Amino acid sequence: MFSCVSCSFAPGSYPYAEKYEISCGELDLANAIEKFKEENPEYRVPAQSQLKDGRRDENDHWYHVYFYYAKENEIVKTWIRKSSEGTTTFAFVAINDG
């Protein structure tokens, strides 16, 4: 019972995100993802979703990235953020019905 209560108080904006450290800069990773989507347009979210990759505003800490899986009709929300010089965190945040 205590562990369930402690989950309600998990710190941070994305306490349950699955995070990975990538050995490259944030801009390099964002460019690699964009290149991947150019070469594999089926992973771009449908235009009517109005979900766009990038920061929401100049104060946003996270660069949000969305992937669409047509067969499952799901959108996977991820983000990237600089961890240290030459290291970036890539996180899986949520899966939603497309």
C-alpha cells in the first residue's frame, strides 16, 4: 500500500518516462529524428492531430517528438533534452490512440 501512495508523489514533470542516455548532442539527435521521418514518412503524425515536433515556447526544457504507428493507430510521445556536453536524454512519455 505504501508504494502506491509514494507513486502519487513522484517528482518532476515526467516521473514515469522511460529514459535513455544517447551519446550525441541534442541538436544532432533532433536532426537525426527529422531525417528518419523524412525517409520514413509513415511515422509522421497526421496533420489533423496538430502535434508538432519541437519546443512549445522558448522556455520549454524539452524538445517534444511524436511518432505515429498507423497499424495500431497510436501516437507515441517522446522528448529529448540535453543532459551534459555531448549527451542527450531520450524519453518515452506516453502512448495515445491516434
